[in-house]
Amino acid sequence: MSQHPQAFLQYIIEQRRTDFQRVTVAFSLWGKHKGCFSKTGTLFVAAMFTLTEVASLNDIKPTYRILKPWWDVFMDYLGLVMLMLAIFGTTMQISKDQVSCLPCLGQPEDASGGKANSFPQKCSGKAGSSAPIGDPIATAVPLVSKDLPDEAVNEIHSVLHTSAEQYPNQPQPTGIKTNLDFQQYVFINQMCYHVALPWYSKYFPYLALIHTLILMVSSNFWFKYPKTSSKIEHFVSILGRCFESPWTTKALSETACEDSEEHKQRLTGASSTPHQMSLEENNEGASPNQATPMLGVKISADKPVAEVPSSMTILDKKDGEQAKALFEKVRKFRAHVEDSDFIYKLYVAQTAVKTVKFILILSYTSTFLAEIKFYHVCEPDIKQLTGYKTFFCTHNMAYMLRKLLLTYVALILIYGMTCLYSLYWVFRRPLKEYSFEKVREESSFSDIPDVKNDFAFLLHMVDQYDQLHSKRFGVFLSEVSENKLREISLNHEWTFEKLRQLVFRNAQDQQELHLFMLSGLPNAVFDLTDLEVLKLELIPEVRFSPKVSQMTTLRELHLCHCPAKVDQTAFAFLRDHLRCLHVKFTDVAEIPPWVYMLRSLRELNLTGNLNSENNKMIGLESMRDLRHLKTLCLKSNLTKMPTNITDLSPHLIRLLVHNDGTKLLVLNSLKKMSSLIELELYNCELERIPHAVFSLTNLQELDLKSNNIRTIEEIISFQHLKRLTCLKLWHNNIVSIPASIGQIRSLESLHLCHNKLEALPPALFTLPKLRHLDVSHNSITVLPPDVGLLPNLQHLAINSNKLEVLPKPLFRCTKLKVLCLGNNGLTTIPETVGQLVQLTQLELRGNCLERLPAQLGSCRLLHKNGLIVEDHLFDTLPVEVKETISRETNVSFTSGL
């Protein structure tokens, strides 16, 4: 270096120029991107975001992975690779991207004289501003000193002076003189970066980053959108619990056990007779799906069913409760999701957006790919500042950007092909319908329903992950599975000992069991072989298995809002043994069809909605099989009498119609019920006695309680009903009794209480057979003396009227056993009351009596508990009379014990 002072000097100048340029660029970038230097010294976009933060856009909950098919997972990974590629390009663009430009001193070679992609070998500038190649740059050193600090200028001058003295023969440096200083080069580079460089070369990394972010957001938008994310989260939660539920494992294991047993049966061939008998016993515990419904009767199938090991049916109580809750959640979720297909539409929309995005990126990227070049010709309008019009520039990131772009296009192509496949999968078959046909074939749960809309779409997505999830989920859509679970839990809770404690003897001295609001009918009920009356209320699923044939004493059954099914063997038993059946329902369709085939039934009570619109649905045509039915009770809201009820006319003797206040308008079908002995028409809003009643020649008792009858002039027509013994017209609005009442010579009991009577006609007391007369709760002021003309009168109730005096002939009715005179205005009781020697009940409370006659002692059958009177009046009796009444009461009580 000491031998070449000029070269050494030029080296120092270039080093200082380069150092100064680096510092200037660094501080310039620092001013624009403060805090962007990484720990390794590489400029990084820390002010924007890190790779980890951006990648989080592609994150979903781990539990959602079951809803991501392979193409979505593959596109997620492609998105991550493209994201890293975009961030790498963006980082390099910010930290390294620049152009270097030199002025053009001549015209470039034409196409025939040089390479198309090479710079010109020679440029000629203007006169006085350029020098030929090889000429010494004698004035180059002094010109550059103005850009350097003072100490650098002094050092350069000293070195030049020393070198000139020591090396006088040193040649001058050669090159092209441009007369541009450092600031001008910086200015030119910046101008040409914005003018000559194509926009795609400058913004490709940013565009790649934006496109990748959009694709990543589009891939998982249906997991983040509030309207869909809540349903998806709920679905995934339920699906996970169903998959892990012990009940799912036990149900599928039980199915596998049954299938293996059937396979063995097919291999071993037909079984012997004893083996068939054992299979019939095992069928008792078979699931309901092994029966074929016929008129509501469950008939056992021919195929054998393996007996499930006891370990299969043992389920922990906590697991059972959780499984029950899962059934309810699945039912509600299905009802909620099946109403809409919004999740399906959103997934299709986001897939379409990704496909359109892929086409857009590919179309414009292929157009601008050729514009990324290493060199560029720049012609900024700055000749007045630099003295040059044209500059040749190089782009240092061109080769790197081109490689990144090619890689990005390749990834986009793969991404786009995957999007096209996903669209093909979405539209190649209806995803808004899902069939569990395969699950039904492989399991014993043949009632698993098909689903639709969003529910079906979610299950299709799950199948792309693992079809076992859908299979296990289907278990909780089956009513048969739910019934099995209920049965297991129910039998575990309601044991024979617990049910035995609930059995009691009713008023008819029958052993009765009442079960209320259970999930089903416990099997232990069928072990109560001495049970006579069984009442089931609000039990959603009642199934009578063949074991009911053990209950040989069962005669009466009550089903209150209990849909009941019976097996063939159970039906045969109930058909031959059941005598009385009560069915309470909300709609007529809830009546079990097998009810109309119980040929040994004597009494049938139907309570529920049987209005005129549904009369045809009652199934009375099948009532012809009820050959021994004697009593039919309809508690409903009938507007007309069912016409088909006449099929029961040959043997029906009691018909009770209790309405809820609905007006019964048409009763013509009653005319054909010639065998009727007792007829009750309660609360039917009748205003007169129906004419159809007068055709019932065998009628013995007529009860028209709680109607709106005001007049009974038609009562004379009852004289044709020779067997009529009891007439009940109570709780009406009857004002008077016609004299024609005396024509009903066969009448033995007359109930006219709770009406508006003010007087009693004398003809009433000419009925020779009248034994029971009730005219209480009216406005009667006088009891006619003709009452003594009723020699057979045993019960007279005239309480709650306005009587003040009792006629003495009343006490000629020596057969009176019950005399109710309470709540009147009586002031005295005649002494002739002692003639009523058969009197067992006397009601006097609520009158204006001052004392009781001592002759009450002559009523030997009257006891203290039969004498209804105030205590202070009882004390007015003589001591011996009180002792007699009280002693007789005690004796009667002791004999009763």
C-alpha cells in the first residue's frame, strides 16, 4: 500500500463513503421503524406482530378438531406455510430491499449489437461533464471532500501531499467521472425505487400476508361466528359426553352380545323344544323393538334373543342419571338445530370465498410474475437536480422475491385444488340429510331417526373424523335405548320389598297399589301376585311384559295419562282376566288400541277429550269385541252421543256421561240402548228431560245431576217406564213439581235437592213405593200433612229449607230410619217423634229449638252418633234418656270392635 499512495487514498475515501452511507441509511430506517431491530441484528417487523400472534388466527379449540375433515386440516397447514413465507418476505422487504442506480452517460446498444439483458458497455455524456475511459481523474479527490467531515478532509490532504512527494511516478486512478456526490446518489436511489420499480416488486410480501390472513380467517370463520359457534360448542360438548358415557358402551356391548348369539343360533341350527322354552323366557326381557305392533299389541318376534348377562344391565346410579340428562340434552339440541341450516350455509360460503380468493390471487399473480427483474431503467424527472436523465438500477431483492413468489404460487395452487375438492364434497350429495341406516342395521336400535339440516351436516363432518362418534351419538337418539336405560334405573330403585310396603287395602277391602310419576313400570310389580287393583298415574312408558300373567288376582287397572303397550302373552292374560279398566287421557288417540279387545272386561271408564270432532276416532267399531261390557263411563266434553255406541246395546246396562259443562245436543242414539238399566247425564247443560230417555223401557235409574233443567212437565212420560225406581233431578233449577209425578207408580227414590222448590204437590205423596225422598236445600216453607200417606218412607231429607212447623202425620211413617230436619226454622219437635221406633239418624242442628222431647228415648235404635244436634240441646234431655242413648252408643261401639 505504501507503493501506491493514490490507490490507498482512494480506498480510504471509499471506506469513509461506505461507512457514512451505512450510518445514514441505518438512521433513516431507525427513524421510520423505531424498535424494529431483532436480537440478532436483523431488522424485523416487531412494531406489527410476531409469527406466533398471526398463527393464532388459525387456532381453534382442541375439541373442535372432530369437525375438521382432512382437507381443512391440510389447508390449515398450507396457510401456516404461506404465513411464514409472507412474514419472511415482509421482513426482508423492510430490512434489505433497495435499489442501486448509476447515471447513463450514453445510449445503450441496440438489440443487434448486445445482449438484451445486459447493461451498455459505453455511455457518452455531455461536453465538459464526462471523460473518456482510461483518463486520469485528476480532480476527483478535491471534489469529494465537501461531503466528509473536517478531520477527514485534513487527513486526506495530508496523505495526498505525502504521497505526491514520495511517489511522484504513481499513475492516476481511472474510471468514469459522474460529478455526483453521495447525497445525490441517495436521492436518485429513492426516486428510482418509487418510479422505476414495479408496484408488485414492492408490495408482493404485503399482499401475500394479507391474502394469507384472509384465507386463514375464512377457514375457521364458522367456528368463531357467534351464531354458529354456540351451536357448535354445544354439539361438541354433547358429542364428547355421549362418546364417553358408560351407557353407550353398555348399550353397544349388549347389541354385540345379541349379534354373537344370533350368529351361534344360525350355525347350530334349530333348537330343541326345551331350548325354545328357555328362549321364550328370555324374550321377557327383550327390547321393545323385537316385537311387531298390531293394534297396539306388541307381538314377540320369532328370532331368538340372547339373555344379556347381569353385568351388562348393572349401571351405576350416577352414570344412569348422567345418561338420562344426556338423552334430554340431545332431544332439546336436535329440536333446536334441526330447524335451521345456517351452519351449513356458512361453511359453504366460506369455502366459496376461499375458492374465489384462490382464483383471484392466481390470475393477477401470473400476470405480474414476469415484472420482477434484477435491473431496471429509470427516467425520473430530476435532470435539473442531477444533470442526468436516465439511470440504470439494480434491485437487490429481485431474485429472492421471484423465488418466494414461485413458491407462493405453488402453495396457492395446492390450496386452490383442495378448495375445489371441498366444494365437490359439499355438493356431491345432500349434506342436510343424515341417515343412521348403517347404525340401525348393526345395532338393536332400529328406531334411531334420520336427522336433517345443521344437525345432519355436523354429523357428516364428524364422520370425516371418525364414524364411531356418530354411531355412539345415535344411541342417544333412540327411544328404545332411552327406555332400556329407564328400565334398568327403575328396576334398580324400585325393588320388590319397596313396592310391597306401598300395597294397602282400599275401601272395598282389595289389595291396591298406586304408582305415581315414575319413569316406567318396575318389573317387580309383576311379582306382587296377590295384587287386585293397580293404579298407574303419569308414567310416560308402561309396558306389560309376559310376567304379568303371574298376577292371577288382578282384576282392576287404572291408566292415568300412561301410554301402555303389551306383549302378546301379556295381552292374552289381560284379555281373559281383567274386569275393570280406567283410562284417563288428553287426546282420544292416546287410548291404547288393545283396550277395545279385552273381551272379558265388565267396566270401562274413559276420561278425556272425546268431543264431536274426534268421536269417529274412538274406535267404537272394535268395541264389538267387548262382549261382556256392562258399564261404560265417558267423562269428557261430548256434544253428541257417539252413534257407534249402539253396538254395545245388547249387553250394556249402565251408561254414564259426565261432561265438563259442554252442552250435549244430540242423544238420538240413546233410543237404541234398550238394555240400559242405569243412565247418568251429568253436567250436560240439559234444559229439559231428553225425549230419548222415554224409549228406554228397561231403565231403572235416571240421574240428571248438575244440568240446567227448569221445568219437568215431561215427567208424565215416565209412566211408560214401568221399571223406573230411582229419579235424580238434583242440582238443577227446578221451580215446581207437576202433579203428574203421581203417575210414576214404580218410583222408590226421588232426589230433588239443590233446586228452587217452594212447595210440594200432594200428588207426590201418593207414590206407594216411595222409600227415599230428598228435597233438601230448597225454599220449601210447608211440609204437607199428606206426607203421612207414605207408609214405606224410610229416608226423608228436608233440611236447609224454611220449615217452621212439622205436621203430626209425619210421624205416622213408622218405617223412617233417617230424618234430616236441620237448618230450618223449627221451634219445637212434636212428642210423637217417639213413634219412629226404627229411627237411626235424626238431624236437628241449625233450628230454633229450646229443648228436645223426652220421647226420643223411645227410639231405641237412635244413638248418640246418629243424633245431630247442638250440645246444649242434648243436655235438655232427661238423664235416663241421655244415658240410654249414650249407653247404646257404647254398646254398639264395643260390639263393632
